[in-house]
Amino acid sequence: MTLTIQPTRDIATCRHLRRVVFIEEQGVPEADEIDDKDEEAIHLLATIDDQPAGSARLLLMGQTGKIGRVCVLPAHRGTGLGAALIRAALTELRAQGMTTAKLGSQTHAIPFYERLGFTPTGPEYMDAGIPHRDMTLAL
């Protein structure tokens, strides 16, 4: 098995992965998933043996990099791919000169992000009908 994670301009593939995970699996409304930020974002695409398996989107805001739209196809969950994707995102944010990483975690995923060094901040809130909390990590 060969895992590769790298920046990509193949937004269509990233959107397809997000459609499968967020719209089809989690029931997120398409209007909430698709926005106008894809063109300005840095997209990371994870492939296993050259087949798309996950993606993440990075938005740069001042000195803060926001990690979002993190998705891993069901067949690849529990394999370490998600953690590798977040580590790659943090590496990219550092390379872009960011000093803080921020993300909005679905509440069930908070322990996953805590293991990667993130700390929950602020209250729980609803996003696309799913409970979330913001989390940050100093870079």
C-alpha cells in the first residue's frame, strides 16, 4: 500500500470525496457543503495506491490556518490515514508561515484531534445540523 498526501488543484476529486462523506453519508445539505472558498483554498488529496481516499482544505487567514472539510472514505477509516492527513495539513500550514492551526471538529471526533495536539476552545455549536467545537493548535 502506497499512501501519498500532497497539495492538489484537482478540486473536482476533493469535492467528490466530500460529497460521498458529508452529503451522502452524513446528510449535510449540498448548499452547506459547497461554498465559494474552494478557489482560494489549498487542497490536500490523500491517495492510496493512486486511488483517492481522503482530502482536507486549508484556508489562510492572517497567521491562522483553518483546516476544514477533512474527510476519509469509510473503507480507509481506522488506518491512520486521517492522522496522516492532519499531520500533512500542519506541515503545509507551517510552510505557509502560519502560527496557529484552527478547525471545527464534529464533537465525536474531538478525542482524535486531541491526540494530534489540538485543544477544544469555546462552546459547542451546530454546523450543518451536526454538533461541533472549535479547536486550536499553536504551530
